[in-house]
Amino acid sequence: MIGRDKKRRKKMRKMENSSFQEALKNCLSCLKVEESYQLARRMEKEKTNPILGYRTAGSLAERKTGDMLVEEMKKAGLVDVHKDKITVDAWEFKKAVMRYQTKTGEKKEIQLGAYQTDFKTDGFERFDLVYLKKGTAKDYENIDVKGKLVLIEINQREEWWINYPVYQAHLKGAKALIAVQSRGYAQIDDTALNAQDIAGPASAPAFSMSRADFLEIWELMQESKNENKKENSVPHLLVELDAETKVEKDQYTYNIVGKIPGRRSDSMILLSAHYDSYFEGFQDDNAAVAMIIGIAKALIQGGYQPNHTIVVCALAAEEWGISDTKYDWSTGAYRQVFEARADWPGNVIADFNFELPAHAHSTKDAIRCTYEYVDFIQKFVDKDAMPKGIYPDGMTTLYPIETWSDDFTMAISGIPSFVNDFSGGPFMENYYHSQYDNQDVYEEEIYQFHHEFYLKLLLAVDSLALPPLNFATVLTASMDSLDLNVCKQTGAEGSVLLEQTKKARETAICLYEKIQSWNQNFGADGDWKRADAITKKLLAIFKKAQDYFVRLDWDDGVIFPQQAVQNNLHALKKAKTALNAGNIEETLDAFYSIDNNCYAFEFEKEVFYHFTEYIMKQESERLMWGKGRILHHENLYELVERLKNKEIDKDSLELEQRQLEEVWERQCAYYKDDIEYLIRAVTKFSEMLQETVVLFEKN
């Protein structure tokens, strides 16, 4: 009897697989990449700035584009198409035009880009434009910039973010700051403008200028300086500016949602991409929005009946959406899964998030995912054949997810997520967030491949009864991140944590084997009610993994809870050795990597404190997805200032040595607390894993 049952199941699985392959073939044949391309182009129609573009959070252009996407989803055959209203800080950037007199006496007009700040002139107004190098505190010494425009050169990839020099200029009384990218971003051409999230207050205005325009203005400034004949005179130029950019807090916009109903209405798979943009935003992220609608349309036209309800969501306010917080992007996604649709976490088994999918960012393609999906994704990648001539070095899986895109917000809400990797390669340095992100960077064969690959991956996930979550991966990574030498130095119980984590990993391995077995043996006649109960449990464990193990460093990197202090202790050990030897330079070098103290070297105390306290002391509502992810901060501002002014061999370092020892002891205490927390967290996590193993055995 048992033998007959096995044969019957084997025969049924063979039939199911044949049916699945036929459905996949039908859906692939219905993909129309040209239609996706044309939709991506149509998304460029609405813009806040008629010359430069921009489709910004809460703007009329964003809302009109959302209305258009509602109609596109309906045309594609999606049902229950609707708009989820969310609260954002809205930004309208209408214009920023600078005018100045050239060498020949003619008036020249140039376009400036803008950041999410307030600035409005009454037509063209006259200003003195002053060049101040990198815009650090030192660059303002003995210079009055009140009522003036400050022009600086920055490299946001390798030096500091725009908010620091902007706020520094604001405190000095400047009318606004204008930034020129000195490499880092927008390197494709000297005429490229750049835009990023401001991560600062709206009251400190900022604009961007192309390098080509800067070089011409710089030449005029030099001539003016030579004519002035004064020693130490600052390069400047009289200009006119006509600008209008405004931030309004607590406004609204919409996330656009449509569905393909599945056999299980409560269990969902999410396809997401954002529809706000800088400039035209062809790659970032028009092509992604068009692709998720295109994939959904192919599934519908191919007659595919999903097991899990497939939800297509075009997200607003990804580039920026809330003022004066370090975590000012991914606002639309945060509002969606923590507020508008707080019922999605616990019911969505996977989020397919997409960014810049119509361009090859490297010779190797990649999917970046949460730890828990690595095993499943990598096996799928290894099995799926890469078309020749697309990516010469094939495809890989990267982890963990990063904070650059909406998938991080999805994950910490409790939705396992992944994204087509886009953060590496030359596109980010050359085209990203510039007017050169347009149809000229379109690569049809890459776009075609991503349509096909992710449609196949979507169907592979949909065919499973249970989400293939392997919790052993995050536990392994957690153990790898632990420095037992630091534990020994601080008296932290690292060995206890290691043993606890090893036991939890063994349970996680056992659990994953049961998940795989269940999925392999689950047929058309399977008990979906039991599957739903187990899925709920697995997603609850996933959410706890995010709560227990996911933290951020001061550069927005994803780390484990003890790593921030652990890294600080490594730096402090070097600093103590150097200071005891009287080597101030090496001591300061070590301080540079401790939390955000690198900014203590370049900017005034009030600047440093503002961008520290708006993380450590700000109301949690404005921290959104960064809330509770940074737990400690070591303020070395005063110590840095004193050491910078010390004279070796003349001044005593006893006070600084005592203070540094206090810092060391404080960080050691933090580290012990973090390890104790992790021991408790891993114990609870292990119990949840074991309970779920038992649940399988009961079923």
C-alpha cells in the first residue's frame, strides 16, 4: 500500500511538473519587452521641472504618474487596482536658473539641479557667489558669507555627504550652497548635474552645478580675483538666481497596487519598484516599474493561475520622502508595510524588488537577498542557463541586502526580500542620479533577460508550499562576525554566545531540511491549511531574525549588533597605543573610523551635533527604517579638537590619556551588553526554531 502511494505521488508530481513547464513556456511567450520600454518612456511625461525633469515625493508630477500607472495596471489585466494613500514630506522643485555675465559681456543662463530644501526668489535676484573649496569649517575662516551663495566641490562617494557642508554654510549665514561633484557621481560628462537625498533640514538650501558650468565660472572668478589685487581674497562672482524649490511636511501621495489572485488569497508574493525619480529616471526606476507590470501582464495573458496571490506595487517616495533625518529615503515602502498595509508582513513570502534592470552593471549579474533566501536563490541561479553574450562571467548571489533600496525596508518589516543587484559597476559613478540616466543607456538584451529570468524565478517561488527560508545562513554569518579576542579583552561571554549560536544553527539546519522535504513532496492535493500555519510561523521567525540581528553602522552598512562597538574597540586599541607613545597623528587617524567622528575633523561642533542627535535623540517616527538600528555613540569631538591643537613634546597628554581610557571602558561595557543581549536573543530564536521543528513533526 505504501509503495503504491509513493508511485501515485511520483506520477502526480511528474504531471504537475509537465503542467508547470507548459505554463512557464506560455508566459514567457507573452512577454513584450518593447511594451515595457515604451511604458518606461511614457513615465517621463510628468515632471516638476519642465527642463530637467524630477518626479519628486508628494509632487503633482508623482501623483499624476501614479494615476497613469493605475490605468496601465488595469490594461494589463490586474484586478483590485487601487491607490494606497501615504503621508510624506512633499518636495516640488520647479526651477533653478543662474545668470551671469561672460567675458564678452553677454548674459548666460545655466540650469542648476536641486536638493530637498526651501528656496524661492522673486524672479532673478542678485547674489555674490563665493568659492570655498570643500565647504569645511576651516574654509570659512575669516570669511563673511552672510547673504551670499557658497560654491564648493565635493565627492560624496569618498568624502562626506552633501548635508554636512550645506548645514555648515547655513550656520554661517549663507543664502544657499551650490555643490559641484568632484568625481564620485555624475562622471560621465562635465555637463552632468547630480542629485541625491539631502539628509538634512529643509531650511538649509542646496543646489547642484555641472562641472562644465563650474569651470567657466571659476575662470571668471579668477579674473575677478586678479583685478581685486587683495591678498587672500576669496574667488567670487556676481550672479543672478531665479529659483523655486519647496518642502511641505505631512502631505500625501500614493503607492499603486494591483493583484493577480491566487489559490491562496492571504499568502502573497510581492513585485515592487519605485516610480519617483530624479531627472528622467529611465533606469532608476522607470524601467523597473514597467518591467513588473510587463511580467504581470505576461502571466495573465499566459493563463497562469498562481498558488499565492501576486501583488504588483509601484512605490512612491523612494529617493526621498521625509525631511531632516538620516534615513530620508525609502519612505514610500516604509509607509506601505508599516502603516498602509501593515497586514502584508506575515502574509508575503517574498518581495521581488527591482532597480535599474535595463543595463548591465558588470560582467557578472547578481541577485542580492536576505540571508535566509541565499540557499534557494543560489541553487536557482546555478540551475538556470545564462544566455550567451549577456553576462560573460555569469550570475551570482550576494548577501545581505543593503539599505540602498526598498528591499531593506521590506525585509525589516518581516517580508523576505531580494533585488537585482545594481550598486556595483560604473553606472553608479557615471550616470546615476543625473540627466544622463535616459534611454541612451538602454540595453534591450539585458532588459529581455531580466524579464525572462525573474518571471521564471517568480514561478519557482510560487510553486512552493512553504517559503524556503534557511535560518542557518544568518546564524553562520553571526558567528563569523564575532571576534573572540575582543570578547577576551572585554570580559564578554563570547564563548557562551558561540555555543548557543552553534546549537541554534543545528536546529535551523534541521528545520530547513524539513521545509525542503515538505516542498518536494507537496502535491496538488496537499493540505494548504497546514502549509499556511507553518508559513505564518516561518515568517514570524524571519521577522525576529531582523529584530535580533540587523543593525546599521554610521555609513548605513548592515551589520550584526556587536559589530559597531567591536570595530570601535579595534580602533581604540590603536589609538591608546599611539597616544601613550605620544603619536598624536596616529591617534587621530584611529579616531577617524569610530562611529561618525570623521566629521568632527572637518565641521563645526553644531554641525556634528545636529547630525548625531537627529539619530540618537530624534522621535522614532522620523527615523522610519533606521529606528533602533544604531544603539551606541561615542562622541570624540572635544578630544579631537584638543589633540589637533596639541604640540608634541611641549604639552602634557595625561588628560587625553585618562579620557581615552574612559572611552575604552565605556565601549567595553557596551560590548559586554551587546553580547549579553545576543545570548538572550539567540536563546529565544533557538526556541522558536525548535517549536517549528516540532510543528513539522506533528504534521
